[in-house]
Amino acid sequence: MAHYTYHIGQHDGGWAYRLGDVWSEPFPDHATALATAKKVALRQHVEGETAEIMYETADGEWKTEHIDRSEKPDVAVKDV
């Protein structure tokens, strides 16, 4: 099982969450960034159909992956 941790921190003039080296858009305050990261983490556990997802890596490259929604990752949110 894959494990992912979203980290909350100050970024780009506001607060954001990151996975690895990739940051979300900035939010005006810590509470909003934390709540959004928790929502994102929770969505990782929602069952559904298999899907193709696209995401941008830290170096700006776009990747496509096939996700089997029955394989749920272990996801955590780590606050500062």
C-alpha cells in the first residue's frame, strides 16, 4: 500500500499544503489550508471506479496514471 503525507506550511505569501515538493495554491490562512488538505486526504479513501488521473510533477512534467480505486493509499496530514 502506498503512503502519502500532506504537509501544511507557509508558501507563496499564504498557507498551503504540499505532497513531496509540489505545493497547492496558497490559502489566506492556516485553518483553510489545513481543512483543505484534510478534505483532499479524505477523498483518497472514497471508493469508486477505476480512473485515469493526470498530475503535474515538481519539475513541471505532466504524468498520467491508471488508478484502481479498490487500492486505497494510506494518507496523512502533518501540520507544522
